[in-house]
Amino acid sequence: MKIWVVRILSIIGTLVAVFGFEFFMRGLVAQDQSLDYIYRLAVLAGLFVTLAVSLNLINGITGQFSIGHASFYMVGAYAGATLTNSLYKIQPLGPETWLFVVALGGAVAAGIAGLIVGLHSLRLKGDYLAIVTLGFGEIIRIIVFNQPFLGGSFGLNIADKNDKSLWAVLLLAILCIAVCRNLCQTPHGLAFLAVREDEVASSAMGVNVTRVKVTAFIVGSAFAGAAGALLGVYDGLITPDTFRMDVSFLILTMVVLGGTGSITGSVIAALLLFSIPEWPRFMVEGGKPWQVTGATLLAGAICLIVSVYLVKRTIDEYHGPQRTKTLRIVGIVGGGIIGTVLLGTVFGLIPVLANRTWDVGALRMVFLAVTLIVLMLIRPQGIFGHEEFGWQKAMKALRFGKPGANPT
Amino acid sequence: MDVLLSPLAGLQMDFGALPQQLVNGILIGSIYALIALGYTMVYGVLRLINFAHGEVFMIGCYAALFTSWAMGFTATGMQAAKPPTSNIVTLLIMLFVSMAVCSLVGVTIERFAYRPMRNQSRIASLITAIGVSLLLQFGGQLFLPPLQQNIQAEVNPFRDTISLTLRQAPASLKQEFKTASLAQKAAEERLAELAPPGALTSELSPEALEVRERLSELTIKSNSLRAQVNDASVFVVIQKGKLIMFAAALVLMIILRHIVLKTATGRAMRAVNHDFQSASLMGVNVNRVITYTFMIGSALAGAGAMMNSTFEGTAITPFAGVALGVKAFVAAVLGGIGNIPGAVLGGILMGVAESLVVWVGLSGYKDAIAFVILIVILLFRPGGLLGSSAVEKV
Amino acid sequence: MIRQLLPAGLCALAISAFMVGCKPAEPTGTTGTGSSTPSTSTSAGTTPATAARTAPEAPGNEITGDTIKIGLVASQNGELRPWGIDTVSGAKLAEEEVNAAGGINGKKIQVMVGDSASNPQDGKNAAQKLIADGAVVVLGEVASGITAQMNEVAYEKGVPLIAIGATRTDLAQKGNFFRVCYTDDFQGPVMAAFAYRELNLRRVAIMTDRSTPYSTGLSDSFRKKFTELGGEIVTEEFYQSKETQFTAQLTNVKGKTPDGIFMSGYFPEVGPMARQIRDIGMKDVKLLGGDGWDSTELTSGGGDAIIGGFFCNHYNNQEPREEVKKFLAAWNKKYATTPGTTMGALGYDATMLAVDAIRRATTPNSKGILEALEATENFMSVSGKITLKGNNGNPPKRALVVEVSRTGQVFRKAYEPGDL
């Protein structure tokens, strides 16, 4: 009985939180129009969280190697757009309720696409499955290019857009997280994990491998599709270029960087990776972006390589107490920063290096790439590994002042 | 349904052009195959999809470009009073530099990005590979020339074409065409007397206009006759340079085959391919084998890069490796990833398939067809054409 | 129990704390789901603009302080970077010139650059950030797809947007949209008329880059006009940007024996394509194209094959006009080269047009600038005269047809807007 009370209370709490947040953001935007940018970032972040967590269900929890998640995102977006364009005018629902319909439509369409791709997972393993999912994305994109009624390369306009849909995006993200988390704690979810760990053994134990795999694909892609539909309705225009292969890779990276199978990891990594290219937009002084000279760049690169090497060695080979280990790492990172400044000053004396400058904005994608490589080198198992970040762990960490995750 | 089927309405099959399209496909396929070999070899020893391989190809393009510049083949150099001339030695130097630079880059990437990840899960190495690929693309953008670059057409000394006639058109038709084209030529000469070449209608005298009007009629006539001759005969036109490209690709593949089958390194590679752990237990220096693998695979990408950018004149940008890289990767999977003859077969098959899709009039779907074929083939042979499917875990 | 209640409880607490602290003024409704109406943006669809445009409702940004902020969205990353950095250079050149001449009424202008990374979503982020930072007018982008996304934001915020190279016709339906380039609806017919009348071509094949709206739109308008004139489009073949091999498509084209080939894509693909056209034996077929060809690297890409090709351009760097000479001299002084693509001049023009409008604006805010832009008449720019008054944002501009030669572009014929 008690569990139901908890459930209902958490649902109510979530709803209050989501609508509160929406209310709060709108209030902010109403006071200061320029915060609309933050609102937009929040929406996109929510969508990426959904995408990452839903791919984690396929990739991390069920262990099916899918690298074409953007295709489901795209199917959902186009389904939602077509649905809105054809039906919104003649139906009685208000713009808010319509969001549910659109999300559902996108989810159904992407779920069907997921079923088609998922059926391949029955016969294909590992990288072969990966390339099929990737190929599916490319095929969908090229088909859209060639269909004038979907707008071709120009994209599809959505006449009745709803750009106040942060709450729907957040609800979707939370729903996605909840479904994945709760799944892992039920016997059904154990079947998923079993398939990941050993397909043959799990089928010997009576797990219906076929059903598990296809379910994972359908559920994962349905969430991605719902996210796509919400993106379309939020943006008012969708173009095939938004769903390029690199978006698939970005989502995959979020999953792996967070730790395959860790939902909290996916969430954190999604927020991190999504935001990194946006940071340089804030690195502006008096309207002028920060300038990076060749000297700083070279010094930074050298110090980064050295400190990554040292950090990695400390993690792998130092077996002293945890506290000293942490201190050492902090020391190395600090040393790296100081070294960059010092070396940068020295290199600044060389005119060739000092005179070549770039806007920090032009380095956005390089930052992303470097972050990826460095994080993977230092923590190959992902930020959270296979583990979840729970409240108990947080309490423990707070109480003892030690990081909770301990890689084995 | 009509909308979806609309592209099919434009279907066309000109069987006279089929041999030409097959040849086109095989030539393109040989480049795919060269790059696919790099993917497949690395996969064979490390079970890693080397996503940075396309970027190694891109660096090979730039290496060839800069070598050609160093030898004087720049835009200004070609307009100089005495422009440099190209011969087979020039091409060999470019080929060598490109292969050497690519091997170096490949080995460096392996040493610093992949080796530290060797004992980690494969998906982690995959993400590192994506990171390296992004770094090379966007980092390259900071330092390389901002505009797209091309290797000067003059670098390729074999620009003339050879024609291979498989079926002659009727002699009468050919004669008719010859007369028509002679008449056309005469009118052209007449026009050239009256006006400078390339003159516009608004710049012509009334007399010249009259001549040109006649010329246009004659051209239409000779063009339609040419079309008839084309339809009635079957022939293949190949640029000599592309034949050389194909021959070079074949030679490189034969050398590779020799290395893999006949040398000690090759045996070690095959051993590592078969079973990484046992090989290292049996005394195979796994690190060295992996270095060699990256070296050879990257060198082949470098050769492909040099030949593609010289003989096809393709644009060289920091993103040049993305499209070709993906296609080559598909080719490798198609043939059975990890399997060397499979990569060659997959590459050629893909080149031919793409040509045939264009041939039937679906050029808009050219890039999709590679994946469609892949999916269809994988449905029947889950391990690719020549590969075997084993259970793997991600 | 605690574990399951905590997340929701904490969130709820945090949110209610925020809400009590801020007391936001919600104008449209009282609850989160609220009764806010969806914004009534007009659909661009694929139909051309005909009716009068709807002006944006939002007030836009005010000019505050002693700098006037102009936002510029350009691709500093990704495959559109060649055009992106030219745009930035052009805009920076204009900024420097205006500020050296004392700015606008004593206020300095400041061009803030946002990176779109050749990606519509990033372009929209960039535009939104620039507007949030106080840009009174937004310039950019080169590609129509990105511009369309940017304009979604700019329209909502009531900020005028001046597109630099987006030639897609249906973009101009929103009342805040202006451009300094001409549209596909003009450029395509110019080339069709030139091919039919001046070059006497009757049978033309088209090569279209299906992955860019620019090329698709240009090919469509070319086909329409050329068939209208009485010519025949023998075939249309497709490719995608970044492709390198066109022999398969060109073999099809060859089988149709055309007099000319219209290549509507961008120069990185056009150059190699021209080489491959000659390589497979189409020796005397005329090559035609749009302004996507304009680049200092066109001849290095196409070699001898592209020499003698014709394309449509906004201006010609050998033109004797005062603006062109002055612009090229200034560019050469600042960057020690010539503009790599036509976008250098268009970026400069867009900035200068914005500056001109800010000068003429009756009120120092986006709305005033928008009205001033709408009233622009005979603004002399590097790329020709720009009149926006009564033209729904699409300036009827002069188009030059130039011929590619080893030494640069040779001017062949000018088309005024009414000529067709």
C-alpha cells in the first residue's frame, strides 16, 4: 500500500516541479526578454536528455549497438510536423493538449521505425547492427531530400508552432528517465540486463531475447520520436540538416561518456556535451569575443597532453589513500593551468605565434572534440561507469567527503 | 503512394551506356576498396571501427596537394612563362609523400589515442575515435587554407582518353553523322571568321547571326545523329589516368596480399586477427603488429587520397574524408569487416551499385543505395559477404 | 520510502522557493499550462510570396549606451566556413570603416559574431543569443536553411534580419526579412535567358545538388524559364554536397547530347565536375551556373575545363564602379588579398545597409530600423543598387553574367530587374 502513496506523491511532486519550472522560466522571460535564449537552451537540453536516455535503453541497458539515433529523432519530427500541418486546424484541442497528440504521433511513427530497425537486431550483432542503424538514418535523410512534399532540403514549416513547450519537453525527459529507471528495477528489466550481459545464457534461462531486443528498440526510438515531434513544434521549421550523422554520434557519445547503462550518467553527459559548444558564446567582453592566440593554443595543447598523461598515470598506478590521490589530481590540473599561462606568456614572445589569433567562437567544435578525447582517456568507463547516482550515495559522499564512485 | 513512387516515373535504361557505367563503377570502387582496406585491417586486429580513418584520408589529400605545390604546381606557377610539366615521377613522389604522411598520422593516432584505451571496452575506443575524427576536422579548419583547394589538373599527365568500341554503329549512320558534323564544323569556322569565339547574340553582326542560326540548326541535327550513333553503338571511354589509378590500386592490393600471406609480419597480423590474447601469449609482439597494421592501412588511404584528388580533381577540404570515409566503411562491412578480400569486393560492388542506380535514373538516391544494398545483404548474410558472424558484446 | 520521495520533494521545494523569491509577472495566464496563445507565424511552405507581409508584433531591441550592436551569424565552423569567414571579414571591414568615420551620430557600431557551425539549430542558437545580447539588427546567413531558422527567432523578437546570401525565394514572407542578394526567382531566369538568347542553346542538362535548398531552388527556376522560352531540359541529375565522383551522372548526361550543362551547386563540387565533364568526352558543351560559383579557387578546381563557363554574379571585381574599387582597395589594405568568395562583398553590403538604416531610423530601436529598411531606396552598395521599398524585402538587383577566364572573371552581360 505504502508504495502507491510514494508513487502518487512523486508524480504530483514531479508535475509541480515541471510546471513550477515552466512558470518560473516564463516569468523570467517576461521580465527580461533576453532570457529567451536560456529558455531555448533548456528546451534543447531537455530534448538531448531524452535522446541520450532513450539511446541508453537500447545501447547501455540492452546492449544493442545502435549509432543512428538521430534517424528516429528525425522520423518523429517529420511525423509530428505532418500531423500538425494537416490536422491542427480542424481539431478542437488547445495548443497545450495538442502537444500530447503530437508527441504521441511522433512516438508512434518512430516506434514503427524502431520496430523495423529492431528486427535487424535479431540477426545482426555488434558492429553490423551499428552500421545498419547508421545506414537507416542516412537512407531516411536522403529520402526526405528527394520528397518535395516534405520540403526537400529546405525543410518543413510548421504553421502552428508552440514555442512555450518547455514543460512538455521536461515531462517527456522525466517520463523517459522514469521508464528506464523503473524498468531496471523490475523483473522485466532484469531480462534486458541479462541480454546485455550474455545473450545465449539469458535465452537458455528462458528470457525471450527477441521480445526484449525489439521492445528496447521500439521504446527507445519512440521516446526519440516524441522528442523530435516536440522539437518540430517548438522550432516551427525542421530541416534534414538538423538530423545529420554527427547528431547521432553526439547522442552516442553522451551515452558512453556518462557510462553505458547509467541513466544518471547519460543525463549528466547530455547536459555537459550539449552545453560545451554554447559556452564560448558567453566568453565575450564588451561585445568582443575572447581572442585566442597561437601561443595560448600551443601552450594549452602541450600542457593538456602532459597533464592528461600524468592524471592517467596517477589514476592507474597510484595506490595510496584516496585523499592523496584526489589531491594529486587537483595538483596536476592546477599545474596544467598555471603551466598554460606561463608557457603562453613565453610563446607570446614569438611573433608568429602571438600574431595569429582566433575568435573563441571559431574554436567551439575543437573544444568539444578535445573534451571528448580527454574524458574518454581519463575515464574510459564513462563518468558513472555502470553505476547509478542515487540519494544514498550522495548522502554517503556528503557525510564522508569522499567521491562515491569507486572504479573497479 | 503516387508521391512516393514519383521518382520511379523517370526511370530510364539506356543499355548502350551500361558497359560505360560498369567501368565507371569499378574505377570508383577501386578507390573505395583502398580506403575500406584500412578500416578492415584495423578492425581485424583491434575490433575497433577507426572512425578517424576518413580524416587520415583527408590528410593524405592535403599531403598530396602540398607536395604538388612544392613542385611548382600552384595556380600562379601554372601561369608562369615556363610552367612545370608533370610526368610519372611527379606522381610517384606525390604518392610516396602522401602514403608516408598518412602512415605517420595513423601510427600517431594509434599510439596516443587508441593504445591507452586498449584494455577498455570497445565502445569507449569508438568514442575516442569519433573525438579524434572531430578534432582533425575542426582543428584542420583552423590551420588549413580556408577555401577548398584542388590539385591542378596539369599534375595529371595522362589526361587523354582511350575509347573502346564494343559494338559498331551501322556504317551508313556513321557516315551521315560524319557529314553532319563536317557541315557543323564548316559553319563553326565561318562563324569564327565573323566573330570572336564565345560571342553573345547581342555582340554579333546580322550576318554572323544568320550564320549562327544555321549553325544552331546544324548542331541540333548533328547532335541528334550523334545520339543515334551512341544508341546504336556500344563503347567505353576511359581516361588514361584513371586506368593508371586502377592499376596502381590493384598493385597495392597485390602487395598487401603478399605482405599478409607471405611475410612474418603478415602471419603475426593474421594471428592477432584470429585471437588477440593467444597471439600475445605465443610471443607475437602485439604492439608492433598493431603499429604495422595502422601504418599499412593508413598508407593505403594515403594512396587512395592522392589518386582520387589527382585523377578525379576532387575538392580538398577538412571535411573531404567524411563522405568517402563512410562509404568505404560501408564497403568494408559489406564484404565482411576484418576480411581483406571482402573489403576489395565490397568496395567494387558499391562503386558498381552506385553507378547502376544513377544509370536507371535515380541519381537523387545514389548515396542511399549503398546502405540499402548493405541492409539487404546483411539480412541474408549477417556477417557480410565473405565474413563470418560471431557473437560479440558491446 | 525516503529514497523515492526525496527527488520530487526536493525539486518541489526548490521550485517553490524560487517562485516565492521572484514573483514573476506572467502576462498571459496564471498557471504553467496557462492560456498563452501559440504565436501566429505565417507558413512559408513552398509557395512563393505574393501578399503583403505581416510585420512582427514584438518591439525588438533598443539602442542603449554609446555602442550600437549589430549581430552577425556566420559559419565559423563546418563546411560552410569558406563563406562564413568571408562574411565576417566583410562585416568587420564595414565596422572599421564606419567607426573610423565617426560612427553613427557619435555612437560606435559593434558587429557581434555568432557561430552557426553550418547547422540550422546552431544558427538559431546564435541568433537568439545575439538578440539576447542586445543586437538591434541581425545579419546572416549564407545558406537558406540556416537563415530560415534564424528568422523564426528574429521575427518573434521583432528584430529585422538582413540575409547575406540566402537566395531562397519564400524566405521573405515574414515582415522583418530583407536581403542584399537577389532571389533564385531572378538568378535562374537570368541564366536561362542568357543561355537561350545569347548562347543560342536549345538542349540543356541540369546538375542539381539535392542536399542544399540553394541549388534545388535555382535549378527549379532555371528549368521553368528555359522551357518557357522554348528550350528543352534534356535531363536533370542529382548529387549531394561533398560528393566527389560525378562520372555516373555525367555519363547519363552525355547520352542525352546536350548543348549546355547548368550546374547550380557550389564551387567545391562544380570545379571537379567540370573536369569530369571534359574527361568523359563532352568537349564543347557550354557550362553555366549561379553565384555559388564565385570563388578565387574556381579555376584551380576546374582547371582548363571551367574556362569559358558562364555564371551569374552580384558584382565583378574588374568593374569600374566607384564602390567596387573602394571596397576592393580597402579589403586589400586590411587583409592583403582579394575576397575569396562573393560573400565578402555581400557581408560588407549587409552591414552598410544596416548602418544606413540605423542612421535613417526615426526611433533608436529595432522597429525604427525595420521601418527604415523597408523604406530603403537606391542604396548604393558594392553589389549594386538596393531598393527595398515596396519590394517585400527582395531587392530587385542587377545581375551580371561573367565568363570564367584564367585571369579572373570577364564581364559579359548585365541584366536589370525588368529585362526578363
